Amino acid sequence: MNENIAKRNSLLAQKVIAGIDSRNMKGYYANSKEEALKLALDLIPEKSSVTMGGAMSAHEIGLVDALQKGDYDFIDRDAYEDKRAAMLKAYDADFFISSANAITEDGVIVNIDGNANRVSAIAQGPKHVIFIVGMNKVCPDVDAAMKRARNVAAPINAQRFGLSTPCAKTGSCMNCKSPDTICCQFLVTRFSRHPGRIHVIMVNDNLGY
């Protein structure tokens, strides 16, 4: 990565992490995907039950592969014929892995969801939540974060899943009520009432959508 971009990311991450920490969550900064992977695995003791939402960022840093191959009880919903059963197991897991559709400079996390399994697990259930977040997800404020979630993340995910939504065709949010819409639930995480539950690893890279 360009040295100037890396320096800017490091400085901005300090601001984001200060905001995260002020919200009863714990923030970290990783200079690389490899460092992010080590940070994540350091947080997850072996034998822990671990599951996740559709976090491309976790795949990109190698975390999913490490959990599948390591000494963990990894609940892989893709391996379940009964997807609902796998999703329900998430609520009693030791760790839930997620990314964010956007995060503000002062540490507010924004996510949108179609089935609500991801946002509901973030909000309550799993004992711990670990976010893997690329610096490309940082936005100035909640309004900008919501716009990013709807106009960047949602259209790309709709295309990725082969959904027939207006945004999949136009590339931007049309505020639709399509049967295929993935903008059903919006979760704004501005504070955690449970110290030590939510961990956010900011990564000096462009990750996910």
C-alpha cells in the first residue's frame, strides 16, 4: 500500500478506535491482513464455539480458513442442510464474527440485513462479537455511513447473491420494497452495555464491500 495512504489510515484509525473505546467496546488496529488474523485468533481461545454472518472481510484475512482448520467448534452454516438450525446456534456461541457495512469516524457501527440473523446476533446472543473492518468502510458520520451501506454494500451484495433488486440493476439504492430486498433491518451500534463483548479490528486495507 502507498506509504501516504498507510500513514493516513493509521492516523484515522486512532480516531476511530478512540470512538470505539468510548462506547464500551474495544478497538484494535492491524497494519496488514496477517496482523489482523493474529489479533483475531488471539481473542478466540481454542475449543471456543465460533460462528459468523456473511463477512467477506473475515474470509479475506484468512480467519475463516484458520477457524475451519483449527481446534475450534466452528459452526459453518454453509455445511448445514438446515440453515435455520445453524443460524439459531449462533445466539449461544462464544464468538460471532462479522464485518460492518460502515463505521463512523467516532466509532458508530452501521449494518443492514435481509434475514436479520446477522444484525440480531450482533445486538444480542453470542458472548462475544468480533468485527473485521477495512479502512475503506470509515465514514464521517452516521448519515454518510447509512448512505454507504445502502449505495455501496447493498448493491454489490445483491449482485453477489443474484438477487432481482433495482439496486442490482442500477448500482445504487432505489429505496425499494422488492421481495428480494436485503435492506430489511438496519442496526446502528453506538454503545455496548456489556464491557468486553464487542471487539473491532480495523485493518489497513480495503476489505469486503
